[in-house]
Amino acid sequence: MTTTAPTIIVGAGLAGLACATYLHRAGRPVLVLDAADAVGGRLRTDLTPDGFRLDRGFQVLLTRYPEVERLLDYGAADLKAFSSGAVIRLADGRETTLQNPLQAPLAAFTALTAPIGSLTDKLRILRLALAVRAQTSEQLLARPATDTLTFLRRYGWSEQIIDSFFRPFFGGVFLDRSLSTASNFFEFVFQQFVIGEAVVPARGIQQIPEQLAARLPAGSVRLYTLAEAVGGNFVRLSSGETLAASAVVVATDGESAARLLPPSAPASPPLVWRRTTCTYFAADRSPGRGDGLLRLNAAPDCLAHNVSFPSDIAPEYAPQGRTLVSVSTHDEYGLDEATLTARLRQELTAWFGPEAAQWQHLRTYPIPYALPVYPAGQAHRQALRVAGNLYRCGDYAAYPSQNAALATGREVAEMLLAS
């Protein structure tokens, strides 16, 4: 009896698991390899001994991502939604709340009177919201692009609302407060926040890749398995073992893919990464008052850029009676962990009051390869077929998002099924 060699997928992040899921659905044998101790790639969650769930970097899932809607079982993921909007700490220390009037109509008056820009500025937000609702995601991503900052200025927004809202909010999404990210990607992300919700699975962001992996046959995911070399019909492991394949898909992060793929692979833009650091604290009570809103810091020289309280919306993130505080710091800051933590305490105390000085530091996650840079002019789809039966997928080959990771995995699976 002849056994067909499986399609071997190197990398058990979203792209690789999506590719494996679609191939398995079509009856193709698959084998997914990953050097890590669990599936997930950049979507990982750690459980501390005292019961805190710490995502490795603050991450949310946007419920109207087309690829997520196509693939994820929302009910099984037990998704918990953040409130639509944000509490913004202005440069002078005042706070104001901006809620999405398209999702929370009763908050429209508050949104219009919030001191972060003129009435005309806020009406332009509504105008853009209505415009992106009328487009598909692909139409937005295919639009001619400039950088986001230039787009915002051309649209007519004042520097006040750019600095007090767009930089802290979308700078947090892009990990780029300079707003140099391509404007077509900005419009796509803006659309997702207008039409959908920002959520987390109740038991942590890793539940998303684990849901996909659970759909695959037993034994089709091998962890602690490092690929050293690949071709269209083989994968050689660091152990010296060589595995036969009918096709090979490299679904690692972009840096690892560049090392594995042959020099003849299709040319791609140079890989440059945005970095972030996520610092977790534990509080005895919620500074967020249970409102489920993200906190944004508009001060230009701050280290505590974005603050959230995941346990306010998903109590499973913290043991009973405690609150999990997530603090995001973007870009290079040149501080060791102890100094960063001390500086964050100072900023958080000024922001949330003297109780913040007593918050328990849980863990710090520096993430140097958080998101690939996506500048204006970069194609939102790069070549996924490398040569023969060798393919690649991942958000670095498209645009920086979970949606792109899933989309490229699906597209590679469709290419394989059509061949």
C-alpha cells in the first residue's frame, strides 16, 4: 500500500495552522512542525502559579476580520469584548472619553463634546466611518496609499485630534506613533473598529491557535521540532532527521523564513520590525471601574502608552479579587527591566493615583519582532509560491495583522489543492 507523503508546514502560528486546517478539510494529509513548546507563534498565553493569564504582549482579536469570521468558532472561544472607545489621558493630565457613536449612539453627545478636537474633527471621524463601511476589506487594502499621517492631514483633521487621538490609538495598533504606516492599511483597520468588536478569548489569546490545532488529526503537530533546511519535497531537522513531503510550506515568522528559504525565493521588501514591551501588574481593585475601555496616553514623552484591564471583561484573566493591569510601551526605550518598571510606576501613579505605586509587578515581555513594518507603496500580497512545491505564508508576506496571517495560509492551501 502506498502512503502519500504529507504536506509539511513549518510553523504552528496562525498562518501555518490555517493552511493545515484547510488542507485537512479537503482530505490532504498534513504535518505541522514547530520548535516551540506549544502552538501559537506570536499568540501565546502564560498562566502564573497564582492564576493570572498573561498574553505575551497585549493583543486583541477584531471580530469582523474576514478570515477570522471564516475560520474561528466564536462560541467555543468564549470571546469577551472591550467597550467601543477609549479613555484618553491628554498631555495636560486631563482625561476624556471618546466612544464610538456608531456602536454606542447614546454616547454620541459625549464623543462630540470631548476636548480632543473640534466638532468638525469629530464629524470627519463619522464621515470616514460611513465611507469605510461602504467598502470591502479588499477594496480598502487595494487603494492607493500614502503614510497615515499625511492621509489624516489631507483629510482635514487638526493637529490636536491627530496628537490626542490618532497617535495614541492607532499608534498603539501599528506600534508606530509616527503614523508612517500605509494609509490603506489604516483605512482597513479603521473599518474593523467601526463594524466589529475588539475581543479576547476568556482564557487568553492562545485559545485561538489552540482551537485551530484541535481540529487537526492526532499526531499531525510536532512540537520541539526545529527545521534546519527545506525544499519542495523534504524538511531536514536539526536532529539530522529528514522528512519526506509532497509539498512544503514555510509558515514561520519572516526572520526565520528568510533563513530557511533559498536565495532564489521571490524578492520581498526588506524586513523591518516594530517592537513593543508589555508589562503586567496586579492590583487589588480595578482602576478601570469595570467600564471595559482601553486607556490611551496622549503625552508625547510617555512610556505607558496604552493601559488595559483584561480581567474587567474576562474575569478568567485574574484570580478572584484581583485585577490584571496590562501596560504597553512601544519602540526603543533603552531601559533595563527594573528601570522601565520603576519609570512606569511613576507614570501610572500620576495617572491612576497612589494605589498604583503598590501594584505588584508580575512579568515583563519585550517583543522585538511584534509587527512587520508596512509602509506606503508595499503590495498587500507578495508571492506565496517560492518554487515548485515550496511555499511560504505569514503576515510579513502581506500586511501586519492576524487577518493577513490567516489569509495567506488559506491562499497557499488553495494553491496546493488546485495543483
